[in-house]
Amino acid sequence: MKALEPLLQNPLTHLYLHDNVFGDEGALVIAGLPSLTNLHTLWASTGLLTSVGAWALAGSPYLRSLRVLKLNANQIGDDGVKALAQSPNLANVKHLDLGFNRLGPDSVRSLRESPYLFKNFPKVPQSIDDLHSVHFQGMASAATDLIQAWRA
């Protein structure tokens, strides 16, 4: 991630870090860059991101222009989803992909109760069936393999 820091000083609208093991350190760098105030798409999948990185991204005032946030195939967990759901900085996100993050019912609850992520949704999700493409695995150790929430 250190090697990318000079590049990230330039204004960007799209940042694709798919299959890039940037982890929480990279999320902290991204969250602290004023040059990303016009960023519309952040695709940071398979990056070993945990709840620490999710909290960093959620707390960043520089990511308020995000429309697409793809954090699939990380290790965010329920606590990380809670951070994203409670963040007013992510109120403009229209596509949120959290698939393959070992999420459980608490994640669905956090998304359903979010005052920001679904503020313009025609129907605020009240159940698992109201969220698009929510699939739960039967075993408690691996609850959700995919949550995609779209807002029109």
C-alpha cells in the first residue's frame, strides 16, 4: 500500500483494488486521503480487510461521494457491517457488496436499521427477504455468504 500512496494523492473517481492484499493498513491510508473526496467507486475485495478497516472507511469524511462500495471476500464481520451501516459518510452508497465476509443475522439487522444506507430506498428492509441476494448458510459458524443491497 505504501507504493500506492503517491498515486493516491491525485484526485480519483474510481479505485479498484480487487485481489490486492492491502488489509486494514490500506483502509487506514485510503480513509485519510483528502484527494479521494470525488471517489465514486471503491472496489476493495479480497483484501484481508477486517472490522478495523471497515470502521476506518466508515469514519472517513473523504468518502462521502461514494456510490459503489464493494468489500466482498474480506473478513469484515458483523462489527464491520455495523460500522458501515451507522456511517453518515456512506449515505450516498447505492451499491454495497459485502459477499463472502462471514456475516450473520446481526449484519442484516444493522443494514435493515441503517438510517443512512437505505434513506432513499422505496421500502426499508424489514426482513432477510427484503434484501437483494441474501443467502444464509445453515451452519452457525458461517452464517452469510452473500449480502448485496441495492438502492435505486
